[in-house]
Amino acid sequence: MGSIISTAPKRWLILGYRYRWLHLTTDWLAVNPGRAVDYSLTRSVPLGIQSVVSDFDESFRVNNLKAVKATPVLPPERVRRAIATGVFDGGGRCYPCEQEVQEATNLMLNRIADTY
């Protein structure tokens, strides 16, 4: 768990990251200047790492209907590799997928920006 402390008037907010069943979340906890924790203001927001995978899967399927028609589930390790490299290896072919990766990661970045 990493943490970043930022100050705000009359409160300190502690921002932490943690993994919860492979879902990355951002956790907020309010602390008064006297170090008393205000649990009424705690908040945990999923960042959407898993959403990137499902958003990529959906976009890739739409753009490559013939290639994935007989494939009910794309192999997760290939999807992760495609997100990292911009190329999906499947069926003996390499499919460029930079557009799908950008769409999926931008949705996650928008969620992160909305958190702050």
C-alpha cells in the first residue's frame, strides 16, 4: 500500500492504493489536524483496471468480428499482452489494436480524473 498525503483546510486526506481481489482501488480517509480519524468521510473508489480488459475485449470484438466470431472468451494473457504492446496475437495472426487499447485506457484515465 502506497500513500500520498495532501493537506486541505482543517483536514488532511490520506490517499492510499490497495489491491482487493485483483481490483486496484483508491482509498480516502479524512484525518483532523489533531490526528483524529473521521470515518464518516472514508471512500474507496475502484480505478477500473479490470474495466480496461473488458472495454478492450468489447472494442476488439466489434472491430474484428470475423476473427473472434468462434471465440467466446479471449485468452486473458493475450489480452493483457495486447494492451501492453498494441498487437493481439490470435489464430496464427497478429492484429494491430492500438486504437482499441487507447479507447480502453482512456476510459480508465477518465475514471481516475473524475476521482480527483
